[in-house]
Amino acid sequence: MDRFHEKDISGCGIIGIMEQSGKRFSGRDIITSIASMRERANGLGGGFAAYGIYPEFKRDWCFHMMFENKSAMVQTEEYIRDNYKIVKDEIIPTKEDKSIKYRPLLWRYFLQPKEEKKKLHYDITEEDFVAKTVIEINTRISGAFVASSGKNMGVFKGVGYPEDIGRFYRLEEYEAYIWTAHGRFPTNTVGWWGGAHPFGLLDWSVIHNGEISSYGINKRFLLNYGYVCAFFTDTEVITYLFDLLVRKHKLSFEVAADILTAPFWDDIERQSEEKREISQALRIIYGSALVNGPFSVIVANTNTMVGLNDRIKLRPLVAATSGNKLYIASEESAIREVCPTPDEVWMPKAGEPVIGRLKGKNG
Amino acid sequence: MAKRPTPTEFIIERDEGKCIACQVCVRMCSNDAHSYDPETDTVTSDSTKCVGCHFCETICPTGAIIIKRNPSEFKLNANWSAQVIRNITKQAETSGVLLTGMGCDKPYPVYWDHIVLNASQVTNPSIDPLREPMELRTYIGRKPDRIELTAHSPQSTEKNKIPSAMDYRLLTKLSPQLKLETPILFSAMSYGSISLNACISLARAAKEIGTFYNTGEGGLHKDLYEYGAHTIVQVASGRFGVHREYLEAGAAIEIKIGQGAKPGIGGHLPGEKVSEEISQTRMIPVGTDALSPAPHHDIYSIEDLKQLIFALKEATRYSKPVGVKISAVHNVAPIASGIVRAGADFVAIDGLRGGTGAAPTVIRDNVGIPIELAIAAVDNRLREEGIRNQASLIAAGGIRSSSDVIKAIALGADAVYIGTAALVAMGCNLCQRCYTGKCNWGIATQDPYLTKRLNPDIGTRRLVNLLRAWSLEIKEMLGGMGINAIESLRGNREQLRGVGLSDTDLKLLGIKPAGEAW
Amino acid sequence: MVKRIYIREEYCMGCRLCEVHCLVQHSKTKNIIKAYKGEYPKPIPRIIVEEKGYVSFALQCRHCEDAPCLEACITGAMYRDKKTGAVLCDEDKCIGCWMCIMVCPFGVISRNIEGKKIASKCDLCVGEEVPVCVKNCPNEAIVCEEEK
């Protein structure tokens, strides 16, 4: 089976924890929390995203790489060296775990694009240049996969139950201000390491529980804006949609949510005139970016963590706060496992985003 | 010289046991196929005059009449069919171009019938449209690449205060859009080719459903101005009936370059049909032929089209969408791309099976490509060029059912035009004799004896029923796929699979074969 | 409220199906084939389609408020049904003097001489929910509505 040409469909457990003050904390809690939702996974995929883990390299693009063989690594390094200065590279430290099998070679690189290459690509931003590299590696170099490519963040994922994956990557030794975790229950793909969640591109990470019925058009809508979906996964499409709307079109997460899970026309009719005008325009312009089908999703970037449900709430999502901490999860039990007495617990409404922001920053 | 009789196409069978000689058929047949003999008090029929419209069969109070195909057969020959022999005989008699009406009736593959839809099972709940919202609303018109809002200032994460779109001001000025409550419009059919009662039925139905009908190149009869908000006014090569009030009356303007039934040729409304009313509407003298040239003689290239598009936009002060209708030909994708770049707000594409009031049979049956392939090619091309959002795509030509509609949309159309289906709803049985002006159903005729047979109250009701039924079926199919807004299906070819199609067909349509998962 | 039959001549196509169905309704058997082919006296329709050129319309008794036929009837056969307001002819009482025909301003009462001589006129299809001419008009050119 061609792993790149299978669309991803899965049921899942998801959790995200954000310390909005920016204070970093260890990965122990997120492992404990996701372990409580073991029933929602089937051992075919688990993963984590962590923000703030490489403060000493926070200006460098960090690529978390998976290589299926040595030649993929050689090819990739050759390609990277052509375009980047490698500030540092090392094996991603892991711990033996009996339940984790057939692991690929895991390596990380801290990179700076070469000045001459930046000049050559004067017409695109540095972000776009990096994104291009990632897509190039993922689609052209067989056996190589970029798990994440942001600054001061990383994605740790693989085939197995998420808590085993977390221990395998020794996440309790890292400190981050945003942690997200995902336990996967795929219904169609044989689990492969790259296909586990989170999906990462630049500093975006996306974890997702659901099946996107609008996938076909979301993908083609993105094509109109130059995004080529290479992996046939829902997370990839959601990541690109956020990248387009938030990074390129400079819309807020709230507006992005109003596009991805647009209010119904009947509800729009009832809005105030001013708001109705905007809602109508959003649906008219971004109709093909409407994400249809059941999903709950947690999207994060350097400054923000957002939880979002589909427009008729067909998948679970619950949120809680405790001090500066924001929790978003598939199940309340997963939150209470690590935060027994939150200040507030609520069920976000369908299509209503829950947004955590770093204090003093704009998301 | 006596004409050699051509074998009749139909046989009128009259059950004498049932016939009560009430003469309803005699009074109703515009082709005089039935006659009454007072001496014997019997009604007899002349099958040679029958065109197969089935009006008499429908209206006979005792069901005494059955119209059948003539079972008389030539020696079986796969190459020289009865139709071929009949045509040659006719031309040998008349030396004329064979005329016909309606769309191509040749058995080209209908791709719709080789495409199947998806439905949700387990991993994705289906949605019941009778219990949950299911949205078909569609906007036709140019969409900008992105929205511009005033700079935002996100505030808190308190759950009670979710800043949303309301906290911004809209800077983007949207181009004019047509709002459709269901993604189906009535195709261009001119007053002239069809009766005023048929036009009124279409206009009223469009208004009631929340969609649009299209004037064709017939101008706008004074009685139709009140439906202007639901009218697309056409500007075609003859420019008949085009004047300021006409352009201002419509909700949108469509420049007609081509028609699926007769790509590359113009139109001809014979002088006999140009009555007082039609003369006034088309602005031509009574009894003169209305000849639409094959090309627009002010459009010999794409930049000329651009000038006309903007001339029309200027004339209407950029207040309404201006689109272009072309027939689907080999080069349809690059042509459509050029049209979008020339400033059209929508592109209507009429496929091989598109209908007509009158066209040379040889053109209708042999020129153009099927609409399915045209939609796929155009949608792909516009996306590859990153201009798909700049114009809406309306597909036309042989849309027969709600499933054709939904498949067209999934292939990439924004909406569809229906012409033939609308006529059938009003009574038409596709006898293909529209060009004779003797339509027994009162649709494709201007004869006052015949036009009154279409009561617009009934016509409207039947059209509204049809669109309601199709819309409900579309909602059911969408719900089955777990989708609750039509825009999530538009261009979503993942929801389609091909059955019995070649690899090339699948590639051109951009769909996977049935049996292949995501 | 009294229901009346209204004619929309712009949609009358002149097929005369109303006559056919009226005839059947007022036949003994109420079977269309028998009514035409087997009944004696031959039933006659109580509605007439008038035609000139392409203009045609169906006409039947208007059931006038101030009906001259009621005044003219010498036997009291012609009467008004109190419930429906319809003007009806009691065929048992009718002696076929045809005074009613003489005074009818619309000419919608006809002579029935197939059996016993009687006046024949529209009875709004007593017992039917909708008169059969209305029900069977293929183009809704005859409608039955509350009085306007």
C-alpha cells in the first residue's frame, strides 16, 4: 500500500495543555493525561507537540526528521546542506521501550537558511522558503519525513500507544509551555510513523479527531493558493488552512474559526446587520474552506493554542482553566486526571473556538 | 412530382372499443393527425402526421389512443439504420439542411451514469436533512482572493467573551453576487422560441424558489419586467431586444457566445413566428426573420470580449454580475480561463447534450463535448491558474435529475442550468419538433390556439415542485455523505467514483474508480 | 359562502373535455364508454364550450342571484337549493314548457328531448365535492371558488 496515497480517517483522543504565562512545565502531565484516554486509541499511532523546548536555539528552524534508512538521511542532509547552514544536529534521544517497534532513525537539525538562497528567493518569505523545503523533502526523498519544522518547538510521534511513545521520547525530561497529545485509532491505514499526529509544518501543529468529508474541496481550494497536499491526511489540510488564513491572510483565529466552521445561514440572518455582512462575505469568499464532517481539533503555534469543534459538534471537546493554564481535551476525565479541581470546566459550542494565548502577545 | 412517402415514424393505435368519438383528439392535434367522420360518427387517425408528442394520448378521456414506434423495419443493418435512411430520403426530396429541436439524442456515453456517490458509514455520521440544517444556498459571482478586515485586537479567553467576526469591520467590497437558494437555474430560452406563458412560468418559479431564469436572446416582454430580480438577461450575437431598460431590468447579464446544441452557429427565428408582441420585444419588424449571426461581429478575439464585458458593466454601473456562456468544445478549458481573465463574473458552459429550439441535426449531434468532461477540465484549469475564485461556473446541457446536479457540483460546477428538464416539467415529451412552431403543449409555439394550452399557474406549480423535489433529494444525498452545506461538496471529487470508465476518462474527470478507498 | 364556477377563457384550449365529463356525470351509468355508446336516452352535457377563432370558453348556468328562470317556471320545478344557493330543476315536476329557456339571459339551459321533454341545466354536480367540469379541466380554465 502506498502510504502517501491513503487518506487518513481516524477516531482519536486529543488533549492540549497551555500555560498562558509562558512558564514551561515538564511533559509528565500530558503523558498521564493522554494515558487516561487509552480506550480512544488502538496502538497504531500516538504523538506530542511541545512548544518552548529549545530556548537555546529559538532562532533556528528545528527539523525533527524520521529516516527509514541511511540513504534517505544522506540524501536529505545533502539537500539541507545545499540550502541551510546546520547550526547543530543530533540524534533525538530515546529510551528503549518493548512496545515500540520498527522505529525509524530519528534525528533533529537546527537550521538557518543560507543568505544566498534567501536572495535567490527574494519573492517569498523565509517561512515559505522553509515550508517549500519541508514539502520537497517529504514528497521527493523516499524514506525521509519531516515531523516538525518550527522554531523552539518539536513534534514527537510514532506507532504505539501515546503514553508509550511519550516515554520512548523521554518527554518528561523536556519543558514546554504548550503540550498537545494525540492517541490514534486509525480505521484504514496501517500505522506508519510519519502518519501519526500531530502534523507539523513551520510552527504549526495540529491534532485532530474526526473525518473531514469536505477534504476533496478543501484540498483543491488550497491548490488555488499554491498549497499541494501531499499526504492525504485531514490534519495536513487543516494545518494548511490555518496557515493560509492566519499567517497569509492575517485573520484572527476567531475569524478563521468562523470560516472553518461557518455559522448556518439561518443563524447569520439573525445576526446584527454589521456582523451579518461580514459573516456573509466570509462564507461567500471562503466557502470552499468550510470544514465539513465530524471533528474536534487542537491547533497550536508559538503563541496560541486553539480548540475547535465541527459546526454541529459531532465529536467531543471539553475545555477547562486553572489559573493561567488552559486545558482542551476529548474527555473531561483526561483534564481532571492532571488537574482535579479546575477553576472552570465547559463544553465549547459547535464551531466556537477555545483560544489560549501567550500573555502579552497577539496570536 | 409526387413525393415518395417516407415511412412514418409513429403508429397511432386507436382502441375502437374505447373510443367514444368525443373528438377531443381531433380538436387538440396541431398536426391534424386525427379526424372525425360525421357520416359514420367515428374518429380516424393518419399516422404519417404524428410527431410523437403524445398530447392526444395524455388527454384522451378513455385511454383509447396509444402512440407507438412504427414496427415496420428495414433489413437490419448496423450502419444504415432506419433513421439514416429516413434522413437521406428526406434530403433527396428537399435538398435541405435537416432541422431538429431539443438536445442530442445519440447514444454518446453519459458520464453521469458512470459516476457514483459516497455515503457515511461508522467513521462519520450521516445527517438527516429533515431534522438538521442542510444548506444549498449558492452565490454566483466573482470572489476576491481574500477578505480584508480592519486590524483586530484579540482580548480575553474567557468563555463568555469570544471575540468573533463581529469585532471587525469589513473592508472588502464584494463584487455583485446572485443569491441562489438552490444551485439550479433555468437555462436561456427566449421568448420566441418558447411562448410567453412558458416564460412567465419560468420567471414565477424562479422567484418562488429563489433562483433565476434566463431570457435567452429574446428580449424581455413587458409583462416580465416585474420578475427582473430573478432574471438573467442575455446579450447574444443578434442583440435582439437589448436596450438600457433591458440591461437594467435583469439581476445579471449573460453574453451568449455559444450554445451546446449548436456550437459555432447562430440562430434563426423564422418570420412567421415574429408576431406583433415578439416584434416589439425583439425590436424587429413583424414577420421578418430574426437572424443571430454565428459570431458576435464585434467579438473576433478575447480582448474584444473583454471590451463587451466591461461595456456592459459600465452600462449598468458595475451593479450586477456579467457572465459569458460558451458551448463545450475541445479547447473549453483555456477558453474559459481567458473569459475569466477577461473579467467575466461567471462562465456558463453548455455541453454536447444541451437543448435548442431549432438547430441543424448534423451540428447538434456531432459538435461539442460532453458537459461532464468540460466541467472537470475547466475547474481544474482555473484552479491550476489560481483563478477559480474569480468566476463561478454554471454547467448546462443534459442535466436530467438531482443526481446529475449533485455530480456536476462535486465535479466543480457552482450551479447548473436546466432547460429540457424544465420544459418536461411543463409538459414536453421531447418530440423534438420545437422548430415547427406547432408545439401541442403550448410551449415552443406562438400560435394563439396553442399558447393558451400552457396555463402559467400550472407551469409555475410544476416547475416549483420539480425544483423542491430535486433540492430535497440533493439534501438527502448530502446528508448521507455527512455534509451539511453544498459548498463542502462543490469540487469535492473525493465523493465521486467512476464505474466502468477507462483510465483516461477517470483521469480527465479527476475521480477515482469505484473500489478504491480515499 | 356560495361557491361559484369561474371561467378563465385565456386558458380554455377548447378540448371540450368538460362537456365529456359533464355528460358522463349526468348519465345513468356514469361510465364513460356506456354513457356514449349504450345509453338511451342519450345523455347530454349541461356545459357548452363556445368558440370563435382561438378564443373559447366553457359556459354553464351562472346560478343567478336574481334568476329569471325561477320566476318563469310555471310548475315550480325550478328551485333554489337553500344550502348551496344553486338553481336546480326538479325533473319530475318539469313539464318541458321551456319558459326557462326563453328567459335565460345566458342561454345555458338546454332542451332535453331524448326521453321525456325536460329542461336540462347545470346542477353543480350535486353530491360531488367539486363539479366534474372543474375537476377534469386539464388546464384549470374552469375553477370553482368562493364568490368573489
